[in-house]
Amino acid sequence: MTSSVLILTDETDITAGRVAAELAVRGVPLVRVDPADFPTRLSMSAQIATGATWSGALTDLAEGRTAIDLAAVGAVYYRRPTQFRLPDGMNRAEQAFAYGEARRGFGGVLGALDSARWVNDRVAAARAEYKPLQLATASRLGLTIPHTLITSEPDRAYQWAKQQDGPIIYKPLSGIWHADDDKVRVIYTNAVDDLGSLLAPSLGYTAHLFQQQVPKDHEARAIVVGQRVFAVAIDAATARGLGDWRSDYDHLSYRVITLPEDVADKLVALHRDLGLVFGAVDLIRRPDGQWVFLETNQSGEWDWLISETGIPVAEALADVLTAKAPA
């Protein structure tokens, strides 16, 4: 049976589309589905017995055909799936139960395809979302990281900030996109200009991450795919972009760079230790030439960097998914 690649992502994901196109050019069978289509547009049946592995299929309900034979799945590109869309007419309790069953049943069977190569493994990816783990792993491997405090104690935040040599920044622990009623708010990295604001009682409502601001010559995004590292310098032309380049895409420029060998090797080791095959790493290059690790995103974006620089990330991912390169 010919091995297929299963791509799990939403239908609008252009980044995954680049990988799908590369696989198609190579003649690799692939199926792209979003788990959100289960159980309304996609069904599943799978079975197992002693001494065997899971077998079965996903079925496209609209077309009445098998979408993919589970036994044929040789690799899974777990990119950006969305939440299950459950049938209408269910009350809240029924929805909660059905969602849990779908996650453990549909998701559980796919996760148990032991012979498939995952990019990235779902459990490892979920664990790597935690910035404290990333920073601890990076530090242990010898990467330079910013002085960091995570706290819910206003006085501790204030005292720590006063002890730092230079400005302080705040950054969210859970990414920049946040739901606010029917809107989406974006929270970028922000300078803490007034240290007295750290004494506000509201700081005690949750955990907050503060770091000593790292002097910048420029920032970079490094894409790690298995044992390969592709790095692009990101030069900001405005003060806003210099603070957080994601806040001012219109005034950025890009250039392909080569990281020092020891930095690149440590980034590969970082992802190996985190159980990740892929990661999009944010770095700062200080004016003195030192590289500082900020974080890695296990499903980070790279599509726009292809348009700007042509770095062969899709080809590298296709190599890993087809076992032509070590994961």
C-alpha cells in the first residue's frame, strides 16, 4: 500500500498549502482535512484487536467516499486544526460530552497511528506551548535568554524590575491573539515605562511575564525543520516595529542569514529535547553580536518569508514527511 501524508489544518491555511503543493509535485499521495469537519462532514470508523494496530478509514460524508485509509497514513502534518463543529440541536451538556468523546475518540485514534511520522507530535506540541519550559530548556542547552520573571506578586515585580540593568518589557504568556467578547484583541510586547504601574493590585489577578529588554541590532526568525535551520533577519524601520516587528509588517525588510554554527546546533537540540520536528524561533541579535533566544512556536508562520526570501521550508518539510530527511 502506498504511504500517504495526512494534513490536519483548516481550509484557509495557505502555509500548509505550500507543503501540500510540494508533496503533490513529488507525486506523494496526500489528504488534507480539518478535524472540525468531524462528525458533521467527516465520519470515522476504526478497530483494533490483540496483536494488531488501529485500522479503518475517514469517510467524506458529502461525497460518500473514503477520504483516507488509516493504514495508509505514513506521516501526519499537524498544522492548524480547528475545533469540532457539532450537530445543531444539542444542549450545552450534550455538546460538552460529545466534544470530549470526539477529542478522545477521533483525536485518540489518529494520535495512536504509531507508524506515522508526526510534524509535530500533538502532545509534544501542546507541552512546548509553555514558555517557562522553553526558556528552561534553552538555558540548559547553553542558549542565551533574557532575564525573566513570571509572577502574580506586584511588590516582587516592582523590586525585580528595579534591580535590572536597563528597561523592562511585558509580553503575554499565551500568544498575541486574545478573544474579547465578539472581538479579537492583539497584545504585543510592551515596554514598562512606569515601574510604579507594577504595584497595581490588578497584577495579582493572574501570572505575568516580564523580561529585561534586550538591546537589538536586529531580530530574526529561524525555521527549524528536523536538523536543518533556515534563518531570516528582520530589520524594522520604525520604533514600533523595533519594539515588536509583528506590529508593523509594512515597514520591515528581510535578508537570508546564516546563524553561527553553535547557535544553530543548539536550536536543533532544543527542538529535539522538546520533542518537536518543526519550530519557528524568534531571536534577537545584540549590537555586540550575541544571539538571544526568545521563544519557539511549534506551528509558527513562515509563508510570508518564502515570498520575501525563497527559503526552502516547504521542501524541507516534504523531505521529513516522506522520510527523505531525518526528523
